Amino acid sequence: MLKNDLLLRALAGESLTRPPVWMMRQAGRYLPDFMKLKAKYDFFTRCQTPELATEITVMPIDQIGTDAAILFSDILVIPQAMDIAVEMKDGVGPWLPNPIRAAKDVANVVVPDVTDRLHYVFEAIKQTKKVLDNRVPLIGFAGSPWTILCYAVQGQGSKNFDLAKSFCFSQPEAAHQLLQKITDTTIAYLKQKVAAGVDVVQLFDSWGGMLGEDDYQTFSWQYMQQIIDALKSKTKVIAFAKGCWFALPIMARSGVHALGIDWTCSARNARYLSGGQLTLQGNFDPARLLSPIPEIEKLARKMIDDFGVQNYIANLGHGILPNVPVDHAKAFVNAIKSYNS
Ligand code: CP3
């Protein structure tokens, strides 16, 4: 039994005295102990070595005191397992030397046996569960098929993912074939993550907001819905689609257990658009963690006032920034934990 099951209770819609809190991208990025490991081991070595992934996953639980752990890994292990090469370049970020640009490239993409290709992830989950010793739930995650396509086609990060969009709009058949292959791989992967011990899964649609409402439905949401349908009876599912406030009504009817909200959508709009009943997660502007501590505490309390304590998970509206001082992250988490006490 979990000693701290606040996250699971918020996802079940139970009545709580304060919301659970965790921070997207909390494992790594800003913690000095993480920086030391980063200097010693390259990115995919950290992902592929279960002992290192475990150590990084547990760091924010020991050092910041969040109510949930998120496994240290990356959304790009999926394209890698599908035989799309992915590198992580210093100062550039993800770098895919052979991006997908045509139907023949899609034909070479495999739907792998995930238990073989991604065994290191499932091993990391098992080791992390042991070290966590039921202190807090463990979140597993995957990127949305659309967000994975963005990297697979563009070949690197981008301000507008113009090549990814042009691929979808000029070669829709090939795009849908690729999206379906990513969806099938992701479903098998997340099912195995649940079997290995994660308590919750989150889908990151980081680049959903690049699409207009109709294209979002066509190129992103229909695939997210397949993943939710396949997972919702096996675990709790959180969907976070950055910049996609317009899709909240349809997302809220999908069977998902919670929706992530970014800071550009107010609590009031998010509650209204999602129908008022569903658990929502978010939406502190990550850059606001650079404000003076008293301001962070005030804004964190206001965020709970705005969303309400019930059906709510306190979080950032996107990943924590690398330059956030540790005491600022702690102040945010502690302000949430001391709400109502
Ligand atoms: O939440 C966590 O801390 C768990 C680990 C995690 C990482 N990536 C580790 C990582 C998670 C949940 C992700 C998800 C991820 N990866 C997303 C979705 C969330 C989001 O931020 O929108 C995306 C789009 C990626 C792709 C990716 N991986 C990018 C764009 C980069 C480079 C820049 C950066 O730091 O985000 C990465 C590399 C990456 N993934 C790092 C970490 C800690 C930094 C590189 C390093 O440590 O060497």
C-alpha cells in the first residue's frame, strides 16, 4: 500500500484537504546532484542504465518532497526503438540524423517488440519501485504520436515544426501510417510500463498547440484517444496537451482521468471547457519559479484558490526550467503542501 496516495485519490475524484503536487520534468534539469551525473554520463546512458534512471527519479522525492515520482527517461526512446535514430546533442537537444520525409521512410519504420527493445525502461521501473518503497506513486509517460512525429520528421526541435506540418498536409496517407505505427508501439509500451509497476501514465502532447482545432483532431487527438481507450481500464491516465485549450471539451469526454493545463488557460476557462467535473492538473508558469520566494508562495496559493482543492493536482504548466534555484522549487511545493494547514 502507498504511504502517500494523494495523487491517486485526486485522480479518483476523492475529497482531499489539499491537492497533491509534482512538477513536470522534475527528475533532472535543475538539481545539482543531477548536474553531476549529467557531466559524467551522456543522456542515453542515463536513460538506459536502470541504476542511474532510478537514482535520478528518486532525487526530487528525497530533495524536494513532491507527492509523486516521474520516471527518468524520454519520449524519444520510442522513435529510437522504432529504428529511427535519435541523438542528444549538447546545445541543440534532440537530433535525428535520418528524418522521415517520404512514404518510403515510413515503410522502414518498425513496430518493435517493446519488451526486447525497451527492456531497460521496465527494469528501471522495477528498481525505482523498490527504492521508493511505496513512499509515493510512480508516473510513467509517453509522448503523443503527433509530438513524436514532429521530431521524427523535423529532425530536431523547432519553433513551428514547419516540416512536420508540411509532411502531414502534403502526404497525409504516409503521415497517418506513421502516426498509427507510433500509436501501436506506444500502446504496447505503456501496457508494459503498467505491468512493470507504474501507478499512473501521462501523455505529453507538447506540440499539439502547433495545430488548428480540426487538424488537431485529425493528426493528434484521434491517436491520443486510441491510447487512452487501450490504457484507461488498466491504470490512471493524464493527458497534457500544451496550447490545446480549444480541445478541452473533447478531451474531457475521452475517458481520461485528468487533463493537464498550461498557464495560458485560466483555471476558470479550464473548468468551464472541461465541464467542471474532471480532475485538472497545472498550471503554474514555470518562469514564475524565478520570482522571489514570497511571490511564488502567494501565486501558488492563488492557483489553488482558483482551481479549488477538489479534482485538482498542483503542477507547473510545462516543464521546470534548468535555471530554477532549488529553494524556489521547494518553496512552490511547500506552499501547496501547507495549504489549509
Ligand atoms: O519529468 C521528468 O523529469 C522525467 C524525465 C523526462 C525527460 N524528458 C528527461 C530529459 C521527461 C518526462 C521528458 C519528456 C520530454 N522529452 C518531452 C515532453 C515534455 C516537454 O517538456 O514538453 C519532450 C518534448 C522531450 C524531448 C526532449 N528531450 C527535448 C526537447 C530535450 C532537450 C531539451 C530539454 O532539456 O528539454 C530532451 C532532453 C532531455 N530529456 C533532458 C532531460 C533531463 C536534458 C538533456 C540531458 O539531461 O542531457
